[in-house]
Amino acid sequence: MRNFRRSVWFSWPYRWRLVTSIVCALVVAVLWSVNLGALFPILKLLKSGQTLHQWVDAEIGEQERLRAEFARKVDKLNVDLANLAQQPSTAESEKAKRNWSRSLAEETDAQNYHAAQAVGYRWLRDKVIYQLPQDAFQTFLCIIASVLVCVVIKGGFEFTHEALVGWVSHRTLFDLRNAFFRRMVRQDVRQLSAAGTNELMARFTNDTEQVGGGLKVLYGRVVAEPLKALTCFIAACIISWQLTIAFVVVVPLAMYVLARVSKAMRKAAKKALQRMSAMYKILNEAFSGIRVVKGFTREAHERRRFRMANAEFFRKSLRLVNIDAFTNPAIEVLTILAVAVALGAGIYLVLTQGTKIWIFTMCSQPLSPETLIQFYVFLAAIADPVRKLSSVYTKMQSAEAAAARIFELYDREPTVRGNWDGPRLTGVQKQIEFRHVCFAYNPTAEQPTLDNVTLTVKAGETIALVGGNGCGKTTLLALLPRFFDPDSGAVLIDGVNLRTAHLRSLRKLIGVVTQDTQLFDDTVFANIAYGKRGATLEQVIEAAKKADAHGFILATPGGYDALLGEVGAKFSGGQRQKIALARAILSNPQILILDEFTSAVDQQSEADIHAAIKEFARGRTTFLITHKMHTIPDLADRVAMMDAGRVLDVGTHAELYARCEPYRRLCESGHVRRPLSEQTRDAA
């Protein structure tokens, strides 16, 4: 339960609310046992035909008579012991002294017991019973009215207890989710990618709800039910502590059963949560890729995938249900066994009017039938909370399994550190250098993603990275904002190794526009303003104009207040790219990374965006990744040709066209015009 205990610590700031809830639960438990204790006077009224006044006076008289009787026995034993002390000391006389001393102690205890009973009955008579009416039926009505008042008061405290427990549980879950999200956002891209969006969603939703259920059970039932059992246990002990002890002898056996069940429950709960994550994954893939599913008529395939995952979750959940279902009957059987033992012993004492079973003293005086019934009611009242607690352990094990999954990710430390004490970067004055960079997503792969890449980019230069799919272009530029760190080698800005630089200042220098635009289900204004904290409407409009987005935004109902929908679903792919470009322009970055940023726009819009980019990129260091080779001569100062994780050649468009065969083939496949030098040479 180590992980679940960690989640409990999130409740520490609200400990006084928990203390108040425990006090309320204690009041509820006391009033509950008091209400059960009202059965005894009712039974007395029905059985004896006496009023409670007559009954308590008779009990006081009986206790005084017994006290006086035992007092005479004590006096006689004192006299006998005094006479025995005057006789010569022999073995027989010493043995007689020990026996008579033991008898004297027993008789003295009995005398004191009956004296205490007489005092207790007098207090009951003066403080309680004499306040009741003399008439038996009126007394019964008063008892019922008192019970109703106690029930109302108990209900008020019970409501307060449940409300406080609910507040603390949900507030703890609120803090846990916030802390979990804060920790996950701090982790680097590689860690989050390894965890997977679907797995994260499952742990933020289903797993945290499981933990919340465990917290509510812990603060609610685990507190309230034992207090009820405790108050009834004390009341039962007042009647006969020996019979009560006989009732609790099965507790070790019950604990053993719970221990065996808990181990199986923990394993079953963990497997069920894993199957739930698998279902989240299938749902996300099916609905996010619904166009592909429908385009290839694969609805039946997706239904089969979901059915198989759902069936697996059903099997794991069913095992969880079976284990939980077994616990209640097992504990109930043990509880009834304990009640039967205690009740059988009590009935024997009532029928024989004795105080012993074999050599064991079970009570100080014979039990009356109504006393035994009251005792049995208290035992049954103990059994009910114990039965309710039997399901608590299984819920706690489910919460432990969920907490383990949460803290498994929570405890991961990011490999990309913030370096709060590192040098702060304010711009690019000289150059950006990739020095002997190696990187692999899979450390065991034979071929790394980047293999000893060396590239120097001057400040204010626009460089295009070109090459086939999977050659490492996007991965190389992902090292610049430190989405990843190289496995070996270094990335430097003006000679500062980015591993040592202040991370936030580094990322403020960089603006990124990717092919897969990441937009939020918010207004157009909020999505563009995301690039600059506190941006005004005028600044947002200016950035939208530079990205050629202002026109279609105004044509949209609502304009800049229009909602984009989930991942920008209400706009076309080209419009989403323009909004993402406007966001990057608004951030006014010193370094601009454009990764297939015009892949979804038409030719006219592309030309307009290129003109805007050419103007905006002036004085900024710009990295351009594109498969549209015809854009390179107009936008890029230099080109880096990449293949299989290496930089094959670097130079201007004309230089590479002349000397780099792979680059020439790439240009010809994209119908890129030849440089003027090449055309002149052919004409000659």
C-alpha cells in the first residue's frame, strides 16, 4: 500500500477537516449504540410488567442485599483468618490460610462489584428514570421519542461526516491531478511519447478515479464503521467481557482470509487497468482516424479490434468482481460463526442460571433473557460494520494498483533539465552549430537516426534541410529547442552548449511551425495569442496578416472570436497551417523552424506566405524543411542535403545542383528550374 499512502499525503493540508469528520463519526457511533441500548428498557417493560421506577428500585434493593450478604461473608472470613493465625504454623495451616485468603479476595471483589452496581443503579434512577413518567406506556413513548431525537441528531452528524469526507477526497484528487499534470508536462518529449497519449489519458481519468474511490472509502467507511463496532464492543463488554472475547476469537482467521484475497485483488486490479488503457488506445485511434477507417471500409475490422479489447477487459473485470464477491460471504460466515459461539454460550448461562462454563467464569452474575437479547443486539451491531469493512480491503487494493500506475510516471525525472542557473540566451549573434551529433530513438537500433552530423549555420541565415523521408531532418531540428538531447555530440548557440543553457530562455528564442499543426479547441484569437503572453488584438491581427490568415478569419462567422473546434476541425488544413504560422510570427522568435509549413495550402496562398516569410525571416536564423523543392531557390541562402542520418553536402542551390547528384535528382523529381549557371553552360 506504499503508493496509496503517498496519495493520502495529498490530504495533509485538509487534516483539520478530516479531524472534524472523525469527531462527527464518533458522535454518530455513540448515538448509534445508545439507540440500540434503548432495546433493554423496552424489553424490561414488556417482560416484567413493572414500570422502570419499580424495576430500578428492585435492582437497587437486590444489589444492596447481595452486597450485605458478601460483606457478612467477608467479616466471617476475616475472623476465621485471625483465629487461624493464632494457631501453630504447619503445612496444613499454611495451605488453609492460602485457600481462605483466596476466598476472602473473591468475596471482597464480589462485595465491591455489587456496591458499584448499586451506585450505578442509583445514578440511573436519579438522573434518568425518575425523569420519566410513572405510567409504563408513557415511559415507552418517551423512550421512542428520545430514540427519534437521537436519530435526527445522528443524521445531522452523519451528513456532516459524509460531506467533509467527500470534500477532502475530491480536493485531494484535484491536487493529485494537478501535481501529476505538472510533473508530466515537465517530462521531455521522448518520455511522453514512450508513455503514449492513450496511456496518459487512462491514468489521468480512470486511475485517478480509482484512487479517489479508495480515499473516500478510507476517510469514510474505514473511520465510521470501526467506531460503530468499537462503541458496541464496549457496550457488549459492559454486559460480559468474557462472552465478547469469545466473539472476537475469529478475527485472526478473518485477517488471514483478507490477506490472501488482497494479493489476488491487487494483481487483478492492475490487469484490469491495463486492459482499460488498451481500450482507450483503440477508441482514440479509431475516432481520430475515422476518415481512414471509412475510406478503406474498415469499420468491421475496428469493431473486431474493439470487441476483442472489450472482451479482455470484461474477463479481467469479472475476475475482480468474483474476488470482491467472495470476500463478503467469507467474512459474513466467519462473523456469524463468532456470533453463534457467543450466543450459544450466553443461552447456556441463561438456561442454567450459572456464571461459568466449565472452569471459565463468563459473567459476574446470572444473565436474564432480556440482558442476553441486548447482548446479542450489540454483537449483531458489531458484525454489521465488520461485514461492510470486508469490501473496503478490496477497494483499497484497487486504489493501490491505480496509485502504483500513477506514481510510476509521476516519479520519472525528465532527462532534459531546465538548468535554472545556466546562462540565459538572448539571441543568436554569431552562429548555431551542430557538432558531431549522434541520436537514436531506439538505443539498440543498428542504424542511428542521426549519425555524426556536423553543421554550422550563421546568424540571420536561412538554411533548407532536404532529403528523403526518414533521413533525420525533423529529428535534427528537434534538438535545437531541446525536445531531445543528442546521445553524443553537442548543439551550440554562440559557443554555449544547449545542455547547460537556461531552457526557458532558449525556447523563447525559437518559433516552430510543423506540418501537423497543433491547435486548441478555443477561439482563433486565443490560438494565435498563444505565441505571446498578453498579446493585444492589434498584434494578433498583424501576425495573421503576415501569415495570410486575416482574410479567411474575417470571413468566418465570429471572426477572431470563432471557435476552432477540437484540433481545429472547423477549418481546413491550409487554414490551420496559416493560423499556426501566425502564432509563430507573433512570438517574434530569433530562430524560426518551418517544417513542411505549406504542405496543405494552395499555390496562390503558398506564394503569399512565401513573400511574408521572406520579409519576416530577414535578420532571423531560419531553418526550412520542405519537399517542395521549387521554393528553395527563393527562400534559402544555403541548402543541407541529408541522407540516412548524415549531411551529405552543404552549399547554395546552384552549388549543390552542380556537384551533388542526390540533390540534383531530388530537384529534377520536383521539376525545379536549373540555376542560371547551368543554363548558360548548356547553351554554350
